[in-house]
Amino acid sequence: MPYGELAALKEECGVVAAYGVGDDLPGLLYMGLFALQHRGEESAGIAVSDGEQIELVKGLGLVSEVFTTSCLHDLNSIEPKLGIGHVRYGTTGGGGLDNAQPLIVRYLQGNMALAHNGNLANTDRLRREMEENGQIFQTTSDTEVILNLVARYRREGIVTAVRKALRHVQGAYSLVLQSNDTLVAVRDPYAFRPLALGRLGDGYVIASESCAFDAMGAELIRDVKPGEMIIIDEEGLRSERLCEQDVPRHACIFEYIYFARVDSVIDGLNVHAVRRSLGRILAQEQPADADIVIGVPDSGIPAAVGYALESGMPYEEGLVKNRYVGRTFISPGQLLRNLKVRLKLNPNRHVLEGKRVVVVEDSIVRGTTSRNLIRSLREAGATEVHMRISSPPYISPCYYGIDTPSTSELVAAQHSIESIRSMIGADSLAFLSMEGLLQAVPGGGNCLSCLTAKYPQQTCQERN
Amino acid sequence: MPYGELAALKEECGVVAAYGVGDDLPGLLYMGLFALQHRGEESAGIAVSDGEQIELVKGLGLVSEVFTTSCLHDLNSIEPKLGIGHVRYGTTGGGGLDNAQPLIVRYLQGNMALAHNGNLANTDRLRREMEENGQIFQTTSDTEVILNLVARYRREGIVTAVRKALRHVQGAYSLVLQSNDTLVAVRDPYAFRPLALGRLGDGYVIASESCAFDAMGAELIRDVKPGEMIIIDEEGLRSERLCEQDVPRHACIFEYIYFARVDSVIDGLNVHAVRRSLGRILAQEQPADADIVIGVPDSGIPAAVGYALESGMPYEEGLVKNRYVGRTFISPGQLLRNLKVRLKLNPNRHVLEGKRVVVVEDSIVRGTTSRNLIRSLREAGATEVHMRISSPPYISPCYYGIDTPSTSELVAAQHSIESIRSMIGADSLAFLSMEGLLQAVPGGGNCLSCLTAKYPQQTCQERN
Amino acid sequence: MPYGELAALKEECGVVAAYGVGDDLPGLLYMGLFALQHRGEESAGIAVSDGEQIELVKGLGLVSEVFTTSCLHDLNSIEPKLGIGHVRYGTTGGGGLDNAQPLIVRYLQGNMALAHNGNLANTDRLRREMEENGQIFQTTSDTEVILNLVARYRREGIVTAVRKALRHVQGAYSLVLQSNDTLVAVRDPYAFRPLALGRLGDGYVIASESCAFDAMGAELIRDVKPGEMIIIDEEGLRSERLCEQDVPRHACIFEYIYFARVDSVIDGLNVHAVRRSLGRILAQEQPADADIVIGVPDSGIPAAVGYALESGMPYEEGLVKNRYVGRTFISPGQLLRNLKVRLKLNPNRHVLEGKRVVVVEDSIVRGTTSRNLIRSLREAGATEVHMRISSPPYISPCYYGIDTPSTSELVAAQHSIESIRSMIGADSLAFLSMEGLLQAVPGGGNCLSCLTAKYPQQTCQERN
Amino acid sequence: MPYGELAALKEECGVVAAYGVGDDLPGLLYMGLFALQHRGEESAGIAVSDGEQIELVKGLGLVSEVFTTSCLHDLNSIEPKLGIGHVRYGTTGGGGLDNAQPLIVRYLQGNMALAHNGNLANTDRLRREMEENGQIFQTTSDTEVILNLVARYRREGIVTAVRKALRHVQGAYSLVLQSNDTLVAVRDPYAFRPLALGRLGDGYVIASESCAFDAMGAELIRDVKPGEMIIIDEEGLRSERLCEQDVPRHACIFEYIYFARVDSVIDGLNVHAVRRSLGRILAQEQPADADIVIGVPDSGIPAAVGYALESGMPYEEGLVKNRYVGRTFISPGQLLRNLKVRLKLNPNRHVLEGKRVVVVEDSIVRGTTSRNLIRSLREAGATEVHMRISSPPYISPCYYGIDTPSTSELVAAQHSIESIRSMIGADSLAFLSMEGLLQAVPGGGNCLSCLTAKYPQQTCQERN
């Protein structure tokens, strides 16, 4: 249950996979999915194989709701050697059980299961071609398109089939796929979405974020490389390139700013450390004459602590989260609707009263959440509210796996900073600079499209 | 879902009440209970009255599980003027729906509902007397004993009946009771458990903690005084004394240290501010030569931040909580059991690696949780672990509303500090002094029995 | 899910009990309750004791909904020696979990559980007296009144306590009660409601109807006698009289006509055989010039078969019941409401078309069901509809355990037979005579109050 | 919840469809499915279209469990003009939500939904061809094969596409299919499974059995003819032939004997009337010297009544069904397992005691059920048990939509009648003759393969 402005953005998915990790492989996938729950709360699924048959459990709801002791027991009954798992956040119009993953292809001989995080750019064209060719689609998901493409080439073996299938595909994908006896993991050439490789005993694990490895008792080896295809089977692990030419790496910068868990390490950087740095640099760039620093839970806290450390002002818990507010909170009647926000996030009057407050937030999307927040801080006694944003203005939608409002709804795409400040009722408002952001996420190779409105133009696939 | 050592202690209950607060009184009680959920996760209930009839909804589970839109709608259908609510954590042997509150007495003319936080000292004797007198009990709760006592005197009017009934009762109670048209709130003469009075529009609200008032949009007036009986009816609010003589106030100190929400104000002190002070004073008394300070979520965080501020060491998020781990988490098989702890609370390797770490915790109860925690911090790379406890050693059980292990299970009752340090595997271990505690909670009048093993001896009732 | 006119009448309860029947006593009680499900669909409960402690499971819903494998397992975990069970149909205003049975009294030493079928005549007066004496009531059920009375005398031992308690009670009751180690079963002196005694292995069973014994693999010994108290404990079974003087037996005649299952034997008569006789005698008394005989499922079928046998007309299945229509059937919208009746009970056009039809029904209560039924028979092609009722006109409410409409709603209390015939649209209408009824239920001693409006005046208790 | 020997046979499905029937089309489909529930208890689904978009609700469980008021409301929100529904009984290995129907194809432009009763003979070959062609299958159902075939030709319009698709298909199918604006219903050329056409207001309805029309308030027009394709769209209804040449009609004889509801009319014959005749002819062919005739509920009752009428012996309710035993009945422990049968079907001792009994059953499949039944009748006092079967011996599996045990499990395929008699413990055993069967189901054109082990050899499709 995310809070704050970035609750308007939805990560679409998280994936996990395991091969040869010993007993209770379904239990380990469950642990991994539990750690990735923040990447998708709508549905969850696990498919496992013993080398010959594939078993699947999936359903709508949280990981804890979909899986019971008895269904994990059932998955274990085939003594699985490999398996994949998925959590999903539904995009507009694409919800429902039909789109829950993994998706399975049931061949007369052999089966296949696929789970996928990302967003294809050319789904519609691909579907149109395939539909004209007589293919049918039972879902509206990109995943089924990829499955169909792989099926087209399957007689050439699963590895060649995946490689050839993905040549047709543009966009963002970090996917895990299993045939009866082989596990394949692929990250698109731009590496838009994260994907990591780990070791557990004599086996291997794959996950969207390394925090899943901690939950599984596994060890992070490295991130899957852009355009890399990892194949794990009886002969061990091998790595192949999807295409010969490289494209510039475009790993999503918002994984650091907002989506990923603070204990994950993505492409070599710890998320918590990045957020702390964002706050420190923000304090350098955009100081404020105030008494205390507070953050918007959960993701704004590390940046707030960093801002406080750098500025010398004390960090305070000015906003208290009710940890029981989740998806099941019933919608109060009209009379009490205004209380709902406060129930989720209560300004701590004692901390705020008579104080000039710096409030650190990750981003501003629509601005309405910030306006409500600032009003409630003032009602709780804050004499000044200085809003500091730990990223540059969010001005353009994401087409690579994050569900974002359209440009017309993005307040920073439509208004000046002074205008936004006035709308949200802050005494001052300032954003982190692009330079500051890149300083906190060194090394380059990150996708900044939502902050620059410039999108990568071509895929290696097209050039093949 | 509490973490850390003090998860071994269970607050038994939270209560809320409202009179004349306008439309959707059940919705307001629901909001209040939601804010008090941390005081009891086992059952929840709301009773309301329109002045003539009483309606009740209660059930096992979280507030969000027990109440649906339609059942709040049903409660609203009688257009209630007053009502009470309750959340409960079951003590050993006393669980189940039977003991869920409020408890109702259905008279042929008029009804009565009661909800109660606390623990009576003389329940067994009172029950024995009443059973010998032919009274029957359908539950094992103290609440039913109080109900029977009130019933004994009810022809003298509800106010006199409550007063006379409570003369027989020893121990801790903060209770709310409604007849068809009158709301009564009472806090025992020692004031063991918290109880606060607030205003909402033209009406009044009562709650275990003031954070419930924030959730209801109400305003804190003051705490209910020791031995005070507040009566609210058509003629407004009046306050009476339960007994003539005063006894020394004994408000539970652990509400500040652990139980209460940080945004609550209890007896004039904000919980967050107290915890921050505890950490500051702890740093003065028990400094450590280390690199970073971390806290055990959730309650240990403010003290850790305070320790960091005072010590000059940076505060870091060294332990990351999985916010989805709740009561529904299925028990993993034997093979994966050791992963469960890490799933709930993951050491952030990046923060800890190569660091000398101060970890601030509220208390040590059994010691096992701390031993696991310290081991996992070391596995994540901490080179030294210095444990600092923001309260004096916990050496004796509570008899006033907190469910605690017996003395034989309390590690500080059985072992020296050095011995505990060795058992939990810390490089150093130190507790806050009693003086430090009293400095952070000024004013006196707090119950320290669990830290001193000295218990208040007498009640005013006995002297009457 | 009963059909037809008598669906307007609700049996209030069924009880079952077992002592010393070997392993899995809770499973046996479950079997027994399953067989008694028709006596109450609203709630179900089982209490068992191992001689020292009592365990209870109860809930709202069908037997199959309330009990799970795991909760029967839990009940078994104490290795129970005795237990009681209950199914309940809620009367107006008395629904809800509070009134589910068995009801338990939890003494400091020893517990007690009680389950009860019947309706007390002097509940209000008894409650008033006890309330004035300071007793409290948490439910609105008669059962709690009896529990309080028993508690009043409990120091004299459970047997004396029950005897003395029941001296205060007037009305109908067939009850089972257990202390920690003793099972007591009592049938009121009038014997209004049925109660039977059976044997299973070395132990004993008690149930409202003997069909429960079949389901438990037990053997019917005999009915419990009017005013008999059966006590079963370590020393075996003994029988006592509740009071010295006899009152005239008044066993409910409608158990034979409608309530009981056809495979039960009540007071020596098999229910199926009685219904068959009712139909035969009805055919003799009220012949019809028609082509076929049909019955209203389920209870009207045996009488219809009897009518057909006697009349020489063929019995046909003219009304087909949908066996899936139960309590969970969702209420169709306004447009489809008229279809609901047909969904439950579909006239079989092929059987009815062009035929003069005798339709045999148990009783007429409000008349509306019969009007709808006759209209649908005509729509399905019946050229004439001759309604024959296998009991005399129902003219007065029951005060002895059956929930009936008030006299003003009983069509036979307000209108002549010819007038009813006209209202329901039958070509002819005739009722069984009182003589016919008594011929089919020989031996006398049945309560006919609902057919005569004459009620028994006095109880033995009053004379004591 | 079927009883008796034929519970070993499972009808695979029931279908329903509606076009232009006015408001609340989803509610009408729900009513129709409710009436067809006996044809499949595992899953249920409804798809509706407003001419542009298709909405689908499906799930595991009974109709009453899958559909809620709110989901019917949701289906209504698009103001549908046409829709289809399905209930399913899962065959071995084909269970689960994946195989629940209707199955949907989601095209970029336009969608399609299909529901199907039957069993294709050449599924494996068709799947293999399509898989080699790159098609993928997400389920193991025949339905997805048909969908893929239709998709292959869809650019030629839905009607041509269905016709061409079905040319590839051999076996049994009664299917309903909808594109956005057109409803198509097809019955295979052999007419193995039933399918009927009805009228409702200005619109049309289709269903597996006419009892669904009664539940929908619709009127039976006629059965869909062998090899007929009915198309309903804005221009009304038209009928086409699937293929030019005729094949001999093979409508399943067991629909009359066992599967269909007694109030259905199939191919002009009422099911109840047929069963009654089967019993009459059985009595002529195989008389018994006995006292009473009883039937095995539910399907054996009409034949028993017929047998009794013809023989002059009285029909009695010797077996009493517990109408609450359904799918949710929990499995009793080992100790009580033998009680389970009696709980479902209780011999009525009073009726049976000292009697020579004729028991009429539909068929004998494995024989075990009959052995248990006969033993329990003897235990209840029957002095002789003469079993009469209202169909010829069942000797060969069905390949046309009924899930049957293999030949090795069919007792009549392996043993002589005398041997079976001995195994089941009957005093005498006799079956209806083939001539007798054909006399009761006049007109010819029925599939008798399971009784003759001769199967139709060719389909018209193959000749095209």
C-alpha cells in the first residue's frame, strides 16, 4: 500500500525463478515473491516443473492470499527441479485473472511457462500480424504475444526459439521462461527493468530485485546484463547475447528513487544508499531555512534522513503511517472521506507544532496528494512548509513498464515550479537537479525519459 | 504485526467511545478502532445505541476484516446517538469469539454494553462469590465479571451502579460502558491503562490513545483522571470521583516505551518525543565507539534516531521491514523456517558491511529475538554490534493489562547484564538507567513494577 | 430448503448427544447433526468434554459450513467422552451468533453446556425475576434462562439442579445438558417436542429424531418419556421423573405431518407410514374425479402416493424440484422475480398437459404459495386442479417450539373452505378430517392445538 | 450430487445462450444455468456482449457460488444483447479454472466466446497439427482447439469460419458461440449431445435441455437438428446445414435414462415419461415375486414408480436421501467412513422390515455401489432384494461427452449377469432388454454404443 505522490505510478511486475536449489523449491519461490510483493499487489503465481510436467498455481490477491500451505504442498508433490514466479500490478483495462502470470502453454509433448516484467512497444502490430495468421489470444497481455512468438520457433529448441522470438519484440522486458527442463532468463538490450542472478546451494536463482535473494537465503552474483540470455539446465548455466550490436543501456532511474526496496542492490548500487545521497545532494542544492526535516513514508524517509544529515537540521517523524491500512480498508461514507487520508498518514502534531518544516518527497505526479499533505501539516501546527523533491520534475509518461498518468495529468509537464508551489500551498518548492540525480546514481546508462521526455529510438532487434 | 523483543508482550485491548458526534457514528468508531489496531489484533467490535435499542457487530480478526461496508450501514440504520468500540489481543487461554468485546447485557427493558482494557486482580474471588450466588458466566473475561457487578446495582441507576460495582474491583481498568442513553467512561484510581477524552463537534469521544481522535477528526481535551468517572448523556458531560481517597497514580511506563503509537499524547507527553529523549539520554549514559546507529522497527526507530543525534553518529536504516508480512503469512516448512525471520526483517548489507553498529532496541524480554538479530547483523557484515536498550532491565511480569512471560522466562530476571550480553552475542550491551527513564518521562506517577518488581499494594475500593 | 405452504412454519431446533461411544465422538455428533439439518439451518454447534474441560465450536450456517475437518480434529484432541450438538432455526428477532447453541457456562471449577429444542411459556416472567435479582442475560434465548436456573441450584449436584430448575419452567423443551462428566437429557412433561434414546456400542446417544441414530450407526432404544430425565455417567444410564404427577401427553402432531424426516420413528410410529396413511384416508374421505395424483415436494409426496394407491389414480411427478436451490440462491432482480418459484419447483408439462390433477399438500398456512402453485399447474396444461390437504385446517399459532404466523395471517382462521378454494383458484379443495388424522396417528396423546385452538392449561411444575 | 451406480458417469457440460431477450439477459442465463446445474458442478461461466465488447465471469464451483448479485450487475452494465453460459464437470486431468468455459478470444478488433458440450474424437491430431504450425494452447480442453480452428477462417466471417472449422472436427459437440453481435449454435451431425431452441419474447434462447427454458420463462420451439447451424443476429434467426450428406443420428440414450432432468423434453420425448415407461416395460419383462418396489434416488424413482404400477406391487420410499449432502460434506475419518453412505441415503427400516423388495436402479457400472446398497437394505430388514435395472448392461465406454470408467472397470463387460448378481449379493438381478429400451424410446436414432460396444464409424466431415 504505497503512499505519497508516487502512489500514482505502478510498477507492473516482479519475477523470480529458481533451478536446482534443493528441496521445497515452491517454498523458496514463495519467499522470493513475498519479498517482491511491493512490485505488484494484484495477482501472484508460481509454476514449477519436475523436468516432465508443469504445475501452476495463480490467483488474484497478495502472495499471502493466493498461496496456502496446501497449495505449496501440492506444488511440491511433483518434486520440482525448476520453477518461476510472478507478482503483478494491473494496468488500466488489463486486470483480472486472465492476465495473471505465469502464463502456460500446454503442448501435447512438453509444456512451457513464462512470467514477464515490462511493456512491449510493438504489441499491437505483432498481435495484428499473428491474428491475421489465425493465432488467437485469450488475454490482453504482452506475455501471450511473447509466448506465441516463442511457439513459432519452438521446434528449433527453446533457446533458439526465445532468441528468434525476441527479435520481433521492441520495448522493455525482463522475463523468465521455463520449458520442462530448462530455465531461461532474459533482460532486454536496453535493460529497462531490473533482473538479477543469484546462487543458492548448487543451484541458481533469478529475481527482479536482490532483496528476493535475501528472503530465499541466496547470494547475489550479479545483475543480468543488457541483452543477455541466461540458460540454466542439467549442464549448468550459460550466457548468450540476444543480438550482436549493443544499444545504449537504459535502466530505469525510478527503481532507485521509488520502486525498489531499500535493501536491494541494482546494477551495483544499493537503493538505500542512493536515496540517502539524493537527500544529501538535494540539501546542498536546495537548502531551506527551517527547523526540522520530515519525509513522506515509506520511500521518502531515506532522502529525508540524508537531507537532515547534510543540512544539520534534525530529522523528525512528522508523519506517522498506520501500518494496518491496506487494500482491504473499506471506503468510508461521504461524511468521513476526508478522514481517510489522515487515517493512513497522521501528522504528528507534537513534532510539527510551531515548527518550520522541510518535507522531503520523491516526486510530484499530479500534485493533489502534496496539496492535501501540506494542508494537513499546517493544520497540525507547522508554521512554514518547504517541500523538497528528491528527483527532477516528472514531465513525461513511461512506456517501459511503469503505469503513469498521461502528460496532461502530470503537473510538472503543464506548470512552472512557482505555479506548482502555489497550487500545492508550499512556502517553497524545489527539485533535485538532473546533475544532482546523476551524481547520486553514478555510472550512467539509466533511462531518464520521464524526466527528459526523450525516448530511446531504436532496438537492436530492428537492425537485425 | 510487531517485531523485536517486545513482540513477546501483548497489550490486551484498546477502547473507543462516542456520544452525539453527528451522522455516521459507527464510521467514526471504525476510524478510531483502526487507529488503535496496534493495541489488539485478535478481535474487534462496535456497539451503538439510538437511546432505546443496542446493536452490536463483533468478530475475530482485524478491524478491516470484521467490519464491512454493509455492517457499518446496518449499525447506522438505527441512527445511533452513542456507541463504544473495542479491539482485543487474547491472553493465554482466553481467546475465541466468546471473549470478543463489547459484551452486551440484554435486559427485558433496556440493554447495556461494556468494553474494557485492563486486568482485574481479584477476578477469581469475585467470580467465586458470584457463582456461589447462582450467577453464570459464559466467558472467561474480566468484562463479564464487571457486567455482573453493575447488574447487581442497576436499579439504582447506571451511574450509581457503575460506582458501586467498581468498589468491588481491584486492578487495572479503563472502561467504556453504555446503557441505552448514557455513556460512562472510567479509569481506575491508579490509572494503570491510558484513557483520553476528546471533543468532536457538539459531542464527545473517548479513546485509549489520542491517535484515535486524529483519525476521527476529533480534538484531545485531556486524559481521563485517575479514579474519574465521566458521564455523558442528554444533559451533557459531568465528571465524578469513584472514591474519596486518592491512591498514588501508576500509569504504565511501557505505553511510552513500546505500546502506544508515536503520534499519541498520553498524560500530556507525546510518545514520539519521549522515545526520542530515551535515545538521547541513552547515548549520554551509554555511549558506544561505533560507526552507525540503527533501530529495530517500528518502536525502536525514534530512540535510535535520538541516540544518533546525541552521539553524532549517523542514523541508518540497517534493518528493512517487509510491510506485507502480517498474520496471514503461512508457516514455511521446516527447511525454510530459518528464512522467516529474514523475510520479516532484512538486514541491509550495504549499510552494515564493515561497520561497527549500535542497535537500539526497546527492551529485552526473552533474549532469543536479540540473539537472532545480532547474528543476522554479523552475517550481513557488521564488524561489531553494540546493543543499547532504551529502558531498564525488564525483570518482573505485569499484572495490569499486559500479557507477559513469567519471571522464569524473563532473561533479565535470571541473568546478569554481562551474562545476557554473552548469550545474545553482542560486543557490548547496556540499558538505560532508571534515572534516565524518569528524566525522559518527567512528572512522576508512572507504574514501574515490571522494572522494579514492586507492585502497588492497595486499592481505594478496599478502604471504602 | 423447504417448499410449499408449510415453509412458513419453522421448526426451531434439533439436538443430539452422545456418551461413551468410542473414538471420534465429535465426528459422530457431526453425522447426527447432518441428519437433523432439516430442523434448523441457521446455526450449528457441538460441545464436547473429556470429563474435565469442555470444548465448543459453533457458528452461523449449515452443519457443512460450520464444521471443518480441522475443527473436528480440534474437538477430538481432548479425547472427549461425552458431548452435545445443536442445529437452530432462528425465530423473529432472535437470530445471530449470540443465540447459537450449545450455550456454555464457564465456572471456575467445572463447566456446563446446554442445547435445547422448544419454547418456554413463562420466559419473560422468569427473566424479569432473575434480572431483578441481578442476573444478566447476554442473549434473548430461553436457553440462557434455563442455564441460569440450573446454576441457581448447582451446588446440590447437576441432577438435582436440573430437576429444581425445570420446576420453574413452563412450556416445551427437549434438552440435552452436560456437566464435565455427566450427560442429562430431559423431555418436558407434555412431551411437546420429540426426543429419542439410542445405543451405540457400549455408549448411549440422544437425538431429536431417530434418523440421527441411523446416520451415527446407532440403534433406537425408545423415545424419552414425557417428564423423564435421563442421566448418563460413569455408572451408566438411569431414568428419573421430573415431577410426581402426570399431565396429559401433547406430542406435536406436525412432526408427523411435516417436520420430521420420513425415516424417523417418533413415539413408535414411522413418519413415512403415517404420511402414507394420511394420504390413503384423505382419498377415502375426499375423493376427486381426476386423472392423476401429484404431491408437493418433499413432504407432500408420501401422502400423494398414499392418495394414489387408495384412489386407483396413477401417482405422477408433476412438480420437479431443483435440488441445487438452497440458501445461497441470489435474489434475482425485479424482472426475474416471478421466475424464481418456477426455478425451485418446475411443473412437468408433459405429465400435466390435458390432465385433471389432484395435488396433495400438507397444510395451508397463508394460502399464497398454493395460489401460485395452482396457477403454474394450469399454465402447464392442467385442466382441473383439485387440492387435497393431508391435515385439518391450520387455525391457530403454535406456542410450543414452532415459529408460526399470527392468527390474522392464517387463512383457515379467517376464511371458510369455499372462500379459500376461491382465493387459491382450485377447482375443489378439501381437508383431512380430525378423525382421519387421529386414525393415521393412533394412540392419542398428540398436541392438536394449532388445529383446535385449544391449549393445555397447566404444568406439573405449577402444582409442585 | 448424484447417487447410485451412475454417479460413476459424469456428464461433461451444459450450455445455454440467449439473444435479444430483453432486460437482464445475464440474469436469464443465470436462471438457465441453475436449471442445468446437474450437467456439471465443477465450474460455471457467463459471457455477454452488447454488440461491441464482451464481458466474462467464470469460476470454480456451483452456479450459486460463482455468481453474486454484484457480478450479474456488472455483466448487465454493458446492456448486453446476446450471451452464452456454461456449466462443466471436469474429466480426469482436465480440471481447474483454466478449463472453465466460456473460453474467450480477444482480438484487437472484436472478440469471440465459445462454450461447448461434448468430446472431440480427433483432438490430439488436430492439436499436433496446429502446434506444429506454431499455435499455442493454454488449456487441455477441446474448446480451445475449436476456437483455434474458427480463428483460422475468421476473415471469411463468423458463419463461414464456424462451418469450415467444424469440418476438421470429429466427435460429439453441441456448442454455442458468439462474436460481438452474432450468436451461433451448432449440434454435430450425429447429434450425440442434446441441444434445444426456444423463444422468449422477441428473442431466442438455446440450451442443452428444455428445463432451462422453463427456468427462463421461455418456450421450447424444437430441438436443434443433427448437423444444424443456427445463426441469430440483427436480421433474425436462420438455419444452415453443416455438411451436405447426412449421417445416422446418434442421440445419447443415457440422457433419457440418467443424465437429463425429468422435466426436460429431448427430441420430442419427455424424460419422465420415458423413465416411467422403462419401469413399466421392465416389470413386464422381468417380474419379481416381492412385496414392495423401491427406487434409488433421484433418477431411479420414476422407473420404480412405473415398475410398481405395472406389477401391482406398492411403490414405497425405501431409501431416504439427505437433501443437504453436497460437495461440501467433509470427509469423515477412517472410523466413520462406513457411515457416510448411510448419511447420504438412509434405508427406511419401517418400510423395508420383513419385506421382499424390488429395487429399481438405472444401470450398473462398477457394481460396488449396488453391493453396499443391497447390504444396507438387508441390514434394514429386507428379507429378499431383487434388483431390476432399467437399461441393458453397460459394457463399453462412451467417447462422446460422458466421462466413463474403462472397460476393465465396467462390471457388465467382465462378468455374466449371474456372476454380477452374486457379487452384489442380490436374490435376483435382471436388466431391461434392448428391445424394451427401444420400445420406451421410440423413433430410433439414438446412440447405444455403451450398450452394444459398436461405435459410429465416420463423420460427414471426413467425406467432405
